[in-house]
Amino acid sequence: MRFTKISVLALLAAMMFFASTASAAIVIGGADGWSFSTDGMVNLFATYQNSDDAPTGIQTAYVTEEDGFRLKNGFLPNILAFNIKAPTMNGLDLAARIGFYPSSAHANVKDKTDSQLDMREVFFTVDGNFGQLMIGKGLSLFLGQNLLTEQTLMGAGNLGTATGLSDAVGVTLGRIGYGYLYPEFNAQVRYTTPDMGGFKVALGIYDPAVIGTFDETKLPRVEGEVSYAGTFNGGTFKAYSNGMWQEIGTVSSSADVTAYGISAGAVVGLAGFELSGSIFSGEALGTTLQFGADGLDSAGNERDTMGYIAQLTYTMANEGKTKFGVSYGANEMDETSTDKAERLAGGDAFIETLAQLTFMVTQDITPNLKIVGEVSFLDHEWHNGEDWQAQQVSLGTFFLW
């Protein structure tokens, strides 16, 4: 087809020309119905953290005991994505997306060149009257909507190790670990039904994950979601529920663990206000990242985790340029019998609660330029009663296209 004969030099020249127009997306039309487009953003945040000293008798992996300033990406790294769409044939629409996610900052040593490049999206879709089939790497279904509807997605949120540690590369952590677990971008085959009066159902099989010493995966991970979107008396409403299941064994023995989770959430918008909330629960999920080693205790028993988020935002009537938001969320982890026995015997206590309160304001200078300010308060508690607090401030800006 003639589209494939466009030279590299001509394509680059066209990209530079369309980029100069500052449109929402750069689209290049090809022959025979083919099209090519690109979208993305660049962002940078100034971040500062002030924290308590770490208490004694606790697992210190859940403490960032440092005060410091950094210039970092926010929760999202920079993005440069390419989209290719084929002409409709036999009632099928085919499209592909490849997304590059580079970070702006590296370890805070002057001569470092360790900025990260994350290939989060590499997939293609097939759309027809049957719905959509997605094949490749993309955001997972379980807890995906919990992430996408949370305000620090376009901010910084929890700074994690984004302050003084010399190996603190990459991005800040948004609300990961403080209301949901990071769903990750995974290889998958996903089917989504057509819109049925606002209802949609999605079901996917995923590349399975291991947990600690449990390293045998004979079956794929299964994830699914049911969602509804509609309107009411000038307002909007969206509700969803998603879940996940996976079994993991060991090569050296017959022992296995079962990881599962279920989540639900809703978003209601009316007259500039938007109220949203979500909740999840499951076993062997971890405290921050899904399938983290801390999803199991030292004896290999599954730990229970649950989390929740409540959020309220208001967008002013100045063409939607100014937005205020407040959100509170927490993850809560149960103590297993093994954890308790180890603690009573003098061992370090396991984490019980990770809570985060965030105030946020955003200002759109133009449709392509955004400024974001945040203040966050962290509160960590362990099963021995110890706690730790930190205060975090961030100010950042986005260029989006």
C-alpha cells in the first residue's frame, strides 16, 4: 500500500510541521485510509519532604526517613506515543499504539546518565460489531480504574524515595499504596463487549506473576471488569467493579498460594463538582505493588490487604481552567498468626496502615500548558502501635499535546 512508501525524511518533516501547530494531537493522513498520529506530554515537579524519624521495632521498608528537595517527574513520566490506524476492511477497524515513557530525572549524582525509559504500551486492537479485542501490553483491568479516576494521576502525590536517596530514579508514586495497589502494565489478551446502554464487560488473560519464592505459574492470571456510564439531570455517573485471580506454585514442592482481589468504585459529576470513591480487598496482593513479596509472610501464608479512596474536586466556571481537589485514602494490612508470633518474640512489626491526605490545585494556562500544586500528609502505623508522619509539597508543570 502507498502509505508504507512514505519516506522517513518526509514523515519527520510532517511531524515537525504539525507539532508547530500546537494541536491536541498530531495526525498524518496516509493513502488508502491509513493514518498516523502522535500524542504525549512532558512534565517536571519540584518536590520537598519533611518527615519524622523512623520508630523502633518496625520494618523500616515502609519509611522514607529523609528530608530533601528534588526535581523529578510527577506520578506520570514523560510520554511520546505513536498510533497507527488501518482502513476499515470487512467490518474490522485495526489500530496499534506504542508508547515511550522516559523520565526526566536520575539519581542525584552529578555525572549520572541513568534516566529511565519505560515501554508501558505496546498493543493493537481489533474493533467490530462484536466489541473490541486488545492484544499486547497495556494497563491491567484490576485496580486500573481506581488509578485513572484518582487526582494525583496528573500530580505527584506520595514522593516515595523521590527526595534524598542517591538511587531515587524515575517518578513519584501518586497514591500507590495509599488506597489502591499499582495495577502495572502487563502483556494481555483482552475482550471488551460493545456498549450496551452504558454497560460494558471486559475480560482478559494476563502473563502470570510470581511472588517471592513461589515461582511456578502454570495458568494465566484472569482479570475482569463490569462498568456503567450514564447521565442524569445534567450530571454524569460512572460505576465499575473489577477483579483478579491467579494461582502460583513452587518448582521445588507442592506448596502453592492463591492471589485474588475484588474492587468497586463510582464517580458522580454535577455542576462543577465531582465526587468519587473506590474500595478493594484481596489476598496475597502486597502493600504497594501488586504481587509484591510482602503479600506473603515469612511462612508463605497469604496476607490480607484492603484499601479505599474518597475524593472531591471542584472545577471553576472559568472555562474549566482552575480545579481544586482533596482526597484521602489508605491501605490496611492484616497481621497473620506468623507475623504476630514473630513480633511477640521480639521481631520487627509488620505495617498495618498506610494513609495519605492530599490537597491539590491545577491551573490550565492554555489547553497545552498546566500548572499543578499539591500538599500531602502521610501517616503510617504498624501492628505494634508505632506510627510515623511526613509532609510533602510539590509544584509542577505539564506541556501536553
